[in-house]
Amino acid sequence: MFWNEKPYHSLDYEMKKQYGHKVYKLALEAGMTCPNRDGTLGSKGCIFCSSKGSGDFAEGTFSHCSITEQIEASKKRVEGKMSDKNGTYIAYFQSYTNTYAPVSYLRDIFTQAITHPDVSILSIATRPDCLPNNVLLLLQELNQIKPVWVELGLQTIHETTAQYIRRGYSLSAFEQACKDLKEAGLTTIAHVILGLPGENRDMILETVHYLSHLSTDGIDGVKLHLLHVLKDTDLAKDYEKGLVPYVTLEEYTDLIIDCIARFPPRTVIHRLTGDAPKQLLLSPMWSGNKKRVLNTLTKRLKERGICQGDRYLV
């Protein structure tokens, strides 16, 4: 099966199917922190996380710009790249943990975003251990206005790796969050990092296999990220010691193809690589050329003739 000439169920295809046009993402910053940073669980954050909590592309800072102002500024930045001038937007709260605040505060910022006339979807990146019942009820309420997506950073199912990256929650917490979000009628997207130190190909595919089974009744989409080594992170220190394996573009594309083949056709693939600020990126430098990465993936997919759901081929 092909989705818009791609052998996987892409986010672009899904958005055009639902809305009839392209939907663009606006990265927003809401002044949050994280239990991995404020002393609750730790003070350093995850080992790979930049000082901006993975929100390096957010528009401005919340202390200087309201959510509405950020949306308008981000729209202007995106407009020059828009191939579909009729497109609308996903309001994406990416930096840090975006449900880690009082419900009154969350209600205010999320309502500003979801009621903006050009926003079609509200997407919230958070941790599975930061979804108490009152937050779930708020998200369920907002989901009646427009679709609400909740993005959870699983990264790996392997406990030794989770401890190394300082994830700070158990696999059972992730499973409970998926269950709660499903019961609330919310769209759930899981993040996975490929190439974490200590994980071989089989371990990575075990995580993917786990998520492929959750796709039947737990998650709706996945983001597959290449591990980026960024300056001024603890991961960078291990990289300088030679403890972070280097992944070539060819190795990564072959791994991604094997990952795609394991997901059922209903699972929306939101991302096949990741963006890192070029001024912070230490390794692998080839990942800074996203167009090259995606073109290489497309070429290799055609060569191998594999579609999403073709698990028997890998």
C-alpha cells in the first residue's frame, strides 16, 4: 500500500486526508520546566536534552511573548516555506514538559492556542508521569473544540538505557499514560530515539516491535528520531570520550526502513529523522541536511520495495 506515493503512512498524507490541505507545525514555548530539572527527579535533564528542553525552534520566549503573539510570529516565519497557501497549523508545545503546571495555567495557554482561527490541532509534548486526572480532564475538554494530540517521549523500552539517559519514569508509567489517554479519546504519539549508546539493532527493533503492538489500541502515531549529540549536554561529554557510537547515513536509513516495516498501516509516521540546531550539532553532521536524509530514505525504500506493515520482509 502506498500513501501519497510513499510506502508508509506519513503525517502529511493523514493531514491532507483529514483537512484537504497541508498542515504546518508552529513550535511554541510556554515557560515550563521539567521534574528532571527542577529537583523533583533531578536537576540536569535527560542526557541528550539541550538547555532549551528540546525546544530550540520555538518562537521567542514565553516571558516576552504571549501564545497568540508567538503563533503570529511563527506563522510569518513559516509562510515563506509554505507550498500550500491554504494550509493551517498545528500549535506545538515542545519545550520541556508541557503539562507540568497548575491546570489554571494550562487552561489559559492551551485555550489561547486552540481557539486561534488558523490553528487546526493542539499538540502537547509531555512526560507520561505528568498527566494527573485533572490535566486529562482539561485535555479531554479541549479535544471537544479541536483535536488534541499528546506526545510522549518513550525513547526506549530498555531499563538500562532509560537509566543511562536519565528518563526518570518506568515503562509501566508509559503504558498507564497510553491507557488513560486512549480512554479520554486523545490522540497519542510516541517518540523513539534510534542509536542510543548501549543499544544494538535488535534492541532498537524490540522497542519498535513493542510500539507496533501498542498501535492496535494504545498509540496512534510515532516519531522516530536519530540520536543527536548537542553541545553543552552530558551526552556530548560521553561523545568526547568515544562512548557514543557513530551512525552513518546508510546505516540509519536501513534501520529506519526496518522500523517502518514493523508498524501496522494505521500507525501514522510523524517523523523519520529529527531537526537539531546546526550551531549546537556535534554528531552526526550529515543529519543537518534533512533534505538529503529524506531523499536517501525514499531511494532506499524504493530499492528494497518495503511498505509499512511488511514485517515478514525484515
